[in-house]
Amino acid sequence: MTKETKKQGFATRQIHGYDVRVPGINPLATPIFQTSTFVFDDCAQGAARFAGKEDGFIYSRIGNPNVEQVAKKVAILEGAEAGLALSSGMGAVSTVLLSLLEQGDHIVADLALYGATFTLMQDALPRYGINTTFVDATDLDMVIDAIKPETRMVYFETPTNPNLKVVDIAELVKRVREKDPLILVVIDNTFATPYLQQPLSLGVDVVVHSGTKYLNGHGDVISGFIASNKTIIDRCRDIGLKMVTGSVLGAFEAFLINRGLKTLDIRMEKHCKNAMKIAEWLETQPKVRKVYYPGLKSFEGYEVAKKQMKLPGAIISFELEASKEAAEQFVNSLELITLAVSLGDAETLIEHPASMTHAGYSKEMLEEAGISETLIRISVGLEDADDIIADLEKHLAAV
């Protein structure tokens, strides 16, 4: 990021952060470079690029103009030195873990994680000699107590998926650094986006995103991003992406994400405004046992969220005063609100975490993570908030 770019506002950076120029053509919208390979002027140029002595594209698995554009733009929005774009959020997560950790290393991770991230850490990584201790990351003493001599990473989300716990980022980083300054602190910033939260400015080492969600914002792309310093990004590209995961983002998908990024701030403002109104309404409903939303003063993490987030986000979770079966029936009955996993789309989406996104958790782990069988997660969309409330109200009456 240049000094000039740092001075520019978020909206300017999300539109103009990094442009791809084609000599002699100059289109306003970046063309789609739908090509597998790139032509060299001569053998010397090819050799220089393979040796890393000359910048330039070689092969789209290693680099592509569209993919580089969105990677650099996300890095700029996160305030990072460098960025990497991948074909999924889990591609980003697994690339970070498998690039920066090795056999014998240990992770301290929050109990409440995206279900596939939890399963990767609990079931897959131990096969490669990488083990994880799961804790409640909002309890900083618990995090520090879980650190071992072989701990190389602390990993968490904030707000967490799906129960919206808020971790004090700056305080966690401070405590970890005091314990062992060599431990990497990694955060999944998908729920907040760089518009609402800037983890790197609070001391975090690596930020990951599922770009499928708010960064793209239109429900038509699967993608992931990593933002960090150049040394870490180079390692993630050269080891994790190129040789281990092969999680390569396509040029067309990158084109769509770049288009979506241009309206990120506007979309997040409307998402959050709708979510606040719906959360306040849910809190008044007698059939709702508890509402989890960082914008509510009744929410346990309200003060921390206010300190480190520009707005409280657009994900709401709530528990019904009902059985699991009644909760599922309620979700099934909704008409405007769409029953689907994922989040960050223009459409309001609803899901039942215990049987869907977090089905990889055992019953005991669900309880330990604070994910009840009646917990419901809503990704608030861009419709009129009153219409979303009307759909919820109509079908809550039948619970």
C-alpha cells in the first residue's frame, strides 16, 4: 500500500485500490484474463520470471491479473502489506495452517468456529502431527493457560460463528505476545469485514476471509483471502497454494469479487442498519429466549464490540423458547427469508447451526461452545427490514 493510498478513504480504496492496466486499451472495467498460461518474449524472460528476478505472469495457477487485483485490493482494505486470493474460505484457512505450521506444532483455538474449520483442526490436522486445544477465547486467562512450549498459533474468529461471541483483539494479542512473541495470531474476519474491523491494526499477524460472503456480496462466487506481511503471504503462496492445497481462484470469479467490492461499504451500512432493527425487535418477543447481537446493550460483548468494530455486523443468532423440532419447524416455515447456509448476500438467509454448519461438532462440544439445539442464525440481507420482521413475526406466532 502506498502512502497516497493510506490517505484515501475506505470507499475510494475499495474502488480504486489497485487497477490492472493493459497498454493501448485502457478499459474502465478490468477485462477477464481467461487464460491458463502467459507468453514470454524470449527464454531469458521466462527464466527471469521463474527465478523471481522479474515480475510478470507465468501460469494462472501461480498468478493471474484478475486474481492479483482482488488480492491486492483486499490487502489494501485490511491495511496489509500483501494479500493472497484463493478459491474458497477453507482454501484460505487450510493454506494458512499448512503453510505456517509443521509436524509437532500446537494451536490454541476458540471453541466456537466455522464448522469446517473446527473439523479441520480436530480431525484432519492431527493426522499430520498438528494438534489443537480448544478454549473460550473470550477468557484470556484460559487462552494463555492453554499455550504450550510447542504452541505456534492462536486462532479465533470475532464475532464468532454462530453465537457472535466478541473477543478483545488487542488485549488477546498483548497477552499472547507477553507469553511468547513468536506465536502467530490469526483471525477470521469474515463476519466483520475490513469495513467494520481492522485486526492487523490491533496487532494480529494474519487475517483470513471467506470472500464468498460480504466481500463478494452477491451469492454467486466461492472464494477466500489471506492478508498479512509479504513474508507470510509469499510462504502461503509458494507452499500452501502452489504445492499443497492448489486452491486457485479463477479469473472470472475474481472479476465478480472486484465488482462486488466496489459497494462493500454501502452494503455493510444497510446490512447493519437492518440487523439492528431486527435484533431490537427479536429482543421484545416472548417466544425468543435470548438474542445474540453485538449491537444490543444486553449482549455480553457489547462494550468490546463497540471498542473495536465500526458497526455491530449483520449476523443475528437467537434461541427460541421451544424444542429443537419446533425450532426446525419455524425455520422451515419462513417465506421471505431463505433457508440456506452462507451469509453476506443481498437475500436474508437463515439456518439451524446444530444440524447444518456445525454438524461436525459432537453434542458435548456444541454444549461446551455454547451452541444450543434451538439456536438459529440469521444473515440479515438488504430487503426492507419491516418485511423481514413481518415474516419472522408471522411464523413465530405458530411456534
